[in-house]
Amino acid sequence: MSDEKITIETGDAGKGTSEIAKDANSEELEERALSVFASERNEDLTALILCLVTTFFVLLFTKWL
């Protein structure tokens, strides 16, 4: 195998650029894409939990103040 790499622009979802082997197979590329979506999913869940907790506290304090 050669060590030649291609730099591709991944945009905001991939946080910039990524280097892949010039002769990368589709499984390697698929794994990279899924890892990007998995990290975004974790960020989305964190944001959702923070919103729910904030909403709960706002409702709690506005009811009893």
C-alpha cells in the first residue's frame, strides 16, 4: 500500500479537514462518516438535556416566586 493521502474539506460537521488514504475503501470512509454523526448526536443530546434542566428550573422558580 502506498502512503499517499488526500486532504478533504469536511466542513463544520467534520471540524475542518480530514486526511484519508488515496486508495481508501468504502468501509473506511463509511466509518469516518459515522463517527462524525455520532459526535454530533452526543452534542445534540447534551444540548437537549441542558435545555430540559433549564426549563424545569425556570418553571419551578416561576411557580413559587
